[in-house]
Amino acid sequence: MNIIPKPALLKSIEGSLNIDGLPNVKGDSVFLREIETFCHDLELDFKDKNTTNSAAILCHVKNGLADEAYHLAINTDGIKLHASSPSGLWNGLQTTRQLLLSGQKGASFEIPLGEIEDKPRFPWRGFMLDCSRHFYTTAFIKNLLRTVSLYHINKFHWHLTDDQGWRLPVEGYPLLTEIGSRRRDHRRHDRFTGGVYNEEEIREIVAFAAARHIEVIPEVDLPGHTSSVLAAYPGLGCTGGPYRVEDRYGIFEDVLCAGNDGIFDLAAKVFDTLVNLFPSKYIHIGGDEVRFNRWEACPKCQKRLVETGLKTPRELQSWITVKCVRMLAERGKIGIGWDEVLEDTEEFKLPKEMVVMSWRGREAGLSASRLGHQVIMAPNTEGCYLDYRHNEDSEELGNLGISRISQLYNMEPLSPDMSVEEAKNILGGQGNLWSEVIYADKIAEYMIFPRICALSEALWTPKDVKNQDDFALRLKNNQVRLDHLGFLQYRGRL
């Protein structure tokens, strides 16, 4: 059947189901939203086909299955799909959609007979898109989410702010979008580039994702990667400026002033906005790559050190992080931070409820799990940075490093020496697409596919079922699906 990710249990039966047109989908009332969304997506996938009554997909509740699990049976009469929850049914429908995408035979479909029992290994199977360095349209994001859902990706980490652009409207801070959303674009002869997602567009994407059982987690970077904030409100920096929305890439000295209470007024308004727009229980607050030189020289920051009893400017970051996590908790949200949030926390302990996203390898994530934090593994050392080149070829698209499909396929969130409790703290993992050099939709597609397929199998499929050679064979069939959907994809070696 060539399903990706490979199901936990698959039994093939000789023969095939032939369908003259799109299958008729029926089911229990609890699944009506999933059925409606699935049929809508099939109409987009196969624009020239009508629904037939010759074969049906029957969707029924079956108690006792795990939350995201499903049971799929295909015989010559049709397709029967069982799940105990809407999310489980959705996963089964996406497996069915894969079979339809690769089973098209002219005006009809030919689907292999068989039976599948399936459930995920990890609950967090994520994808991050950086919309600060390059502003991607809502249409592109929705089409991307519709496609990664095929592979049971269920978390969309939306990186909305950074040095190169602020994409979120915040009441009381109009200059964040008026000034902070635009920068010079040297590729276009110094014209300005940028964009903002308005509230209606954000709600549209959140609802679109939710209908496909994808949770949208927003990220707003604090206290570093904030050139776009400082350009709009220079009084929030240590020096007062002048600042600009950065048209360069890298790590910059200027960050939010730890001695200025105004940064928490801003954070409060930003968090209120995120609570209003995003139903997810998680909000990502960044916390990575903060430079401390400005804090060392700033009188306000030095005064803050005395007030807090801290010894070094570096420790101010943990003080800011703890304060932000508490502000989020007051709003019913859980904070996520990049693994730097673990550092310099001797005086201000990182709250146990904060989730750590481990990006600089695995070790920080393993340490966080031992400390009792929930962890999302996204190590750039194991292929999870999708903006890296696919291979060593200097002409290959990408940035900074190499991220092979095989690395992602073999990415293992757990460590063999973990205790049972530590292993429970590992939520799963995700792939991150930073967009410094990914300045067009087609380039983004090429960087994402098929690497996201390999990651999905690393996070979904039981370890004893995985096989890289088998995955390589199934990937050829998957190319047909992505070609049909119009996505550019890398076709080189794993």
C-alpha cells in the first residue's frame, strides 16, 4: 500500500477495490465535520471527478481504540473505517486519501485490498514555518497544512516575529505592524518587503488547521530577536536607538531592555492578543540566542540586577522567562521556549510547566526531561532543520548545514538510558523551516518535501516496524502523490 508513515500493523490481501469516481463517504454523526472536510479536500485533489455511489467509505465509532488510533479495512465492497475519536478517524481518512492519490487510473481508482491497525508513537508531530524572514501568504500556508496533514502532522508552530519582521497586530502597539513589519529587500533593489496577518486571516488559518486536527502554536520571540520591536518602539531598548528592522541575518546585540518595565506591558498585550486568536494551550516565547552586552553596559539593567539579587546580566534572561511564563499561566497558557531557557536558572528556577524545545542537539532535551519538563525534540544535528541543504552539493538550495532525509528518518526522540518517567516527558518532535534563504513558495516546498514525510515516520511508526530501505521504496510511490498535488520536491538520495 506504500503508506507514509508506515502503519503499526498492515495486512495486504490479494486483489483491489475499483471505484468509478470519488467514493461516497458516510458515517456516524460524531464524525460529520471530518467527513465534510475530507470530501472538500478530495474535491480539491481531484477537480475533474464526481462522487460515485459504486463504493463507499463507511466511518463508524469503535470504542476501546486509543485517541488517535484507527482501524481501516478495504475489501471489494468498499472501505470501512473505525475510530474512537474524531482525530483517529481523521488519521484514517488521510491514509485513505494517500491510497486514492496514488491509485488513480484514468477516470477511476484502483485501491489495494487490506487491513490496517494504526496509532501514533508520539503525540507531538510538528512542523514550524518562519514567516518573519519571508512572509508566506495565507493561501500557501493553508495548502501546506492540507498536505502535511496527509502524513499525520498535527502541530503547526507558527513563527510570527523576529529581527526581520513582526507579523501580528497588537492592540495599543500599532507601530509593531506599521514599522516593524517592513524591511529593505536587497534582492529587489532595496525596495521594502514585508506583510502582516490580520485577525481575520489568523482565525481563518487556525480554523482551517483545526478542521484537519492540526493545533496552531504561535511564537513571539522574547527578549532577543526583537529588532522589529525596537525599530517600532526604541524606548524598549537599552540604548534608545537608532534601530531598524534588520535586513541582515544573524544574531544582533540589541535586545529588549531587562531594566525597563515597559517590556512587560508589551508582553501582556501580546499575550492577550495570542490568547484571543489562538485556542492552543501553548504559546512559544522564543528565548534563544540572546546577547548580554547591552545589559552589561545598561544602568537600568544594572539596577535590575541589584533589585533581583542576581550576580550577572546573563541571569536576567531566566528572570524574564519566569515572569513571562507566570503571565501566560495567569491566562491559562503553557509556555514553550528554545533550550537556552534552561541556562543560568540557579536563582530563578524554570517553572516545571514550561516546555523545552531542544534544537542544539539532543542533550538539552534529555536534561530537561530529567528535570521534569516536557520536551519537544527538534535537533539541528539530526536533520530537523529543513532550511539546511539536502546534501553536500554546493549548488544545492539551503543554508548553514546538511539535513539528510535519512537523518530525519532515524531521528530518535528517546534515549535508551531514560527512566520511564523521563521518557513520558518527551512529547515528540518537529521539523523547522527557517526562511532566511527560503524566499519563495516553491523553494519552501522543495525544502519540506519529502523530509517531512521521513520525520512523520520517525514520530509515528513503532521502532520495530521502521525500515529505511522499505521507506525508500514507498517514497517513490509518494512522489506520485506530491506530483499530483503540484508540490515541488527533492528527488535525490536519502
